Amino acid sequence: MKVLAAMSGGVDSSVAAARAVDAGHDVVGVHLALSRAGGTLRTGSRGCCTIEDAIDARRVADALDIPFYVWDFSERFRDDVVDDFIAEYAQGRTPNPCLRCNEKIKFAALLDKALDLGFDAVVTGHYARLDELPDGAVELHRAAEAAKDQSYVLGVLTADQLAHCRFPLGDDADKAEVRAEAARRGFVTADKPDSYDICFIPDGDTRTWLGERIPMRPGPIVDRDGEVLGEHVGTPAYTIGQRKGLNLGRPAPDGEPRFVLEIDAEGNRLVVGPKPALAVRELSGQRWSWAGPEPVADAFDCLVQVRAHGEPVPGRFVRRPAGIATRPDATVPGREVAVALAAPLLGVAPGQTAVVYDGTRVVGAFTIDRTESAAPTDPAPRIPTTPATKEPRGAAPS
């Protein structure tokens, strides 16, 4: 099999490429250049896809004696991930750029190019497993090691994409074993720290970074009754569930801390309230995809996860007519998917991705457009979504 090994310059992708070679495949290594900032260098374990990473990936490819290339995907990355991230925050939504990168870059642009060049599959260092069914269909499952499982960030992949993916690390029980293997092979990446944070914001200061790209208009911070409590610096600087940095003029009557419940980007205001008001009982959205065979039933019990390192919670998945006006980019006009939660989740925001599981299997994923409050004192859902008439714009393993 002719495979393209996506080599980020970290230990996981290094070992994945090596195992593809050991399996007898015809392997070619490629590193994705996602930024044209030539002086960009990794800072410790922050960021990825830097010049330093490209050099490390080439050294590993040389050690494996495989061809190696650097492909410039910086323009596509800027359009589909960075600009999408900015536009989503400008609309009061909270996107996950790592999922968007997997969806649009690593398993769309990269895979499409690989198939056009005659490759059979793309190999990456993600911790996830693929199971092939008797009819040839492929299912995506959680990795053997729960602590390293990355199936959540792969939940946006389609059945066709998964059919051309290979994840050699999915059955590993311990990350230490992967590092030990890299050391035995003499890879320079053996002790390299895992990357984290948003790769295009390597210093981790998202608020400052956004402030340089989105006009920040100060506006009121109000409670759920509309009483003004203070002033925010600009709605893109905040996220649902945020507590720090609100600088409210006076404490709550009960002395309890207050959290961001609602980001009204169009009205340029923040709504704050007590922590229990963050609880939501239902998630719904109009953009979804299936990670393998499409479910036959329109309703079934499931587990749902809304953060890369979050705990999955039980719920009931349904497909139904859309509860809000159909989004211009809806998967099926007039339809939406939703999960009614068995236990409330706190601080879920429009723009996040909900990944649906059946046991260890990833069924699919959807972008959260709206949530329904579980707070008993709330007469109606408190956390809004971007109006459906507005089209939204939107770290991977080492």
C-alpha cells in the first residue's frame, strides 16, 4: 500500500510513520507548513507546525530512509481555520480550531491531494482505532488508552475519509511505550514535549490575539434582569462560563461569584449570573456528519462529549425538524440533530462541537447552534446562538 505519513515533527507522528514502514508499506513523509511567518519557532510545548518541527520531521524521515516533502497549506489554513476562528468569536461563538484543522486541512485538503497523487491512505499519530466491518465499512473508536484518546478531535471525519486513514498508535496502552520506541529508533523527537494550546496563538494569549484582529467595542455587562453591573472590553474577549476578568462593579446579593451566561455579540452585551444557570439539558445543531455508517434510527441512547478532554455524558440522540430557522449551511435544510442530556452540562457554548458515541464507537458530530437551560429558575433558555440567518465562519497530536 502506498501511504502518505503526515509528520508534524513530534514523537507520535514519528512512530506512526515508522510503524507504517515496518508494515511494508511504500511510505512518503510530508510536513504541512501552516504559517508563512518564517521566524516562527516553538516555545517549549506551546504551538506546533513550526520551522523547528519541520526540521525534526525531516530528521526522522532521513532516519527511516523515506522521501520527505514540505507542503505549503498556509493559505488554506488561514482561510479555513484562522479566519474561521476569528469570525466565530466575532459572532459570540466558541469554535475548536483543532477540529476545524482536522476537518478542513489534515483530512480534507491533505487527503484529497494524497488521493489525487495516487496514495491509498494517510497515516497520522492520532490515538484512535479503526474497525473494519464485514461489509468493508469502517468505524472510528476510542483509543485503548483513555488518557490519550483523540477520537473527539477526529469525530468530524466522514466515512469516506476514514476509509483512507490509518492510526497505528490506537492500540497502544501507554504513551511512555511510544516514547521508548522512538528512543530505541534513535529519533530526535523521543523526548520532545507534546504540543498544546492553539498552534497559531503559541503564547496562549487568545484575548490579546483576537483584540488585534477584531474591533473591540466596550459595552454593558448585565444580570439576567437586565441591570447593568459593569462594562466589558468587547464581547470577543469572553467565553461562556468565564468567571475571571469581569471587573463587576458590585458583588451579587448572595455573595456568590457570577459567570458569563450569554454573549450577545449583535447587542454588544454580556449576561452574567450564578453558576447553576450555566447548566444545560439539551444541545442541538444543523450541521452534522457521520463517522462511519449512518444510524438507521432517528432516535437512540448515546454518550456525548463536548470538549477534547471532557467526560462523556449519557443522553438521547434525535433527528427532527429544525427548532430554529434553517441555517444557510445546514446539512439538511429544515432538519437538526439534538441530544437530550441525562445529566446537565455546565458552560456549553454555541460553536463548540458535540461528538456522539455508542460505547467506544464514534457515531458522528455536530456543531452546537443552541442549548436549552436546565436551571429551574429560568423561564426560558438563557444561552442564545447566532441568529440562523447569519452564516457562521468557523492542537493536534505531535
